[in-house]
Amino acid sequence: MRTKSALDRTLDVFVYGLLLLFALACLFPFLNVLSKSLSANWAVLSGKVGLWPVGFTLENVYYVVTDGIFLNALKISLFVTAVGTLGAVLFTGVSAYPLSKKHLPGVKPVLVLYVFTMLFNGGMIPSYLLIKQLGLMNNLASLILPGLINVFNMLLVKNYFESLPESLEESAKLDGASNLTIVLRIIIPISAPVFATVSLFYAVAFWSDWFHPMLYLNDPSLKPLQLYLRDIVLEADTSSQNLNLNIDRLMNLSPEGIRNATVIVSTIPILLVYPFLQRYFIRGILVGSVKG
């Protein structure tokens, strides 16, 4: 085993130090938001909160997690993310598997059409007119259907399928397995890494989407979490009526503290999902991106 030279060690220290600085640059704003959500009203309003809570309190967080409007927005976001991710993974797999079979007639022209849509699209106005003509305004389907296929994710799955040895399917066919049995019993189980990877991509996309709800939803009861979060973050002078506070609790709560608490609580669901998919993530994206 070759021993690293002094120059190599110096470069390692420089690279790791640079990565640490980038990590801290991303972490500090999050810590500031977290600290404000856990700080007392007077500390937040006086600007004394930095990276650590001042006058520690859970009132802001408690208000957010017990607020009916927030809970309704959270429920809608969870529904859209869950249904959208399941549907998107299904459609992605169904599209990617036949495209990974190069011997099928017409595969290349169809693949070109997929790639064309990844590079060019109709734009915001045609998309809005299409959703309106389909009667999907003020309908949660307008948040799910347009995102059921992402060509980049589909290409990752397709390339992963192409990296699988053909002998697996040939052996199964010799044993009398049908094409459906091969897909369900062999292909899908061994493709867990790439499916976990694209599932995370889809889940983050559905969960973070606020632009499409802003375009397609006018009913306040259908407002998802990210649009609700955007509204209260952009509200510079939030009053007790805006945040639905009652006068008894207004003495202990600040609009700024509630905004920051809402941001923190909104990140928890997606953060809880990531650890379960992390062990598949790197392996899935590497294997799915090196071939094809």
C-alpha cells in the first residue's frame, strides 16, 4: 500500500477543510432558524438570538403542531407526496424497463422523444391552459399527474436495468417463468437501490413544490404545506389574525418565532425518510449513471 506524500496529505487537509466550511455555511442558517423557533418572544423581537436559543420555550413549536390550518396543509402535502411518489416510481419503472431492451423495435425513436421532452417543454402558460381545460383546477390531481414521469429519473432506472446481467432473465425463462414473474420476482427486488434513489428524488420534488399549487389551487382548504409556509414567510407584518392567534397566547408568541417554527416542523417529515434510503442512495445513483 502506497504511503501518501506530504503534498497528498496537505491536499486532503485542504479539501476536507473546504468541505467543512461549506457544511458550516449550510448549517448556520438552519441553526439560526431553529434557535428562533425555540426562543422567547422578547429575545426574537430584540434580535438577540444567534445560533443558540435565548429564553428557551416550546410555545412556538406547540402552536404550530396544534394549529388546524397547519395540520390540514401537512395532511395535504403528505397525501400528495405519498401518492405522487408511488405513482411516479410505478410509471418510471414501467417506462424504463422496455426502453432498456435494445432489441425491441422502435426503442431508439421512443427514447429520443423522452429526451426531447427533457430538453424542451411547452412552458408555464400552455401547462396552465392544459390543466384548466382538463378540469383539474382546485384539484390535487393537478399536483400529482404532471410529475408522474421525470425523464432524468427514468434514464437512471433504465441504465440500471441495462447493467443487470441478461443471464438472470434467461435462466428464469428456462425455468418457465413468464415476463411478469421475471419483473416482479427478480428485476424489482434486485433494483431496490435505484428505486430508493428515484423515490427520494420524487418525494423531495413533490414535498417541496409550491409553484404549481400557487398556479392551480385557489381553494384555501387545499393549500399544501409549502404554499402555506411560503405565505407566512413572505408576510412581513403578520398580525394575530393572519396567524390565527388568540389574544391570550399573543403575549408569549411572536410572528417571527412562529414562522421559524413552521419552517423547522416542515422539514421533519422529509428528514425522517432520508435515513431509511441513505444506504441505497449512493449505490443506486452510481450504478444508474455510468452505463447507457
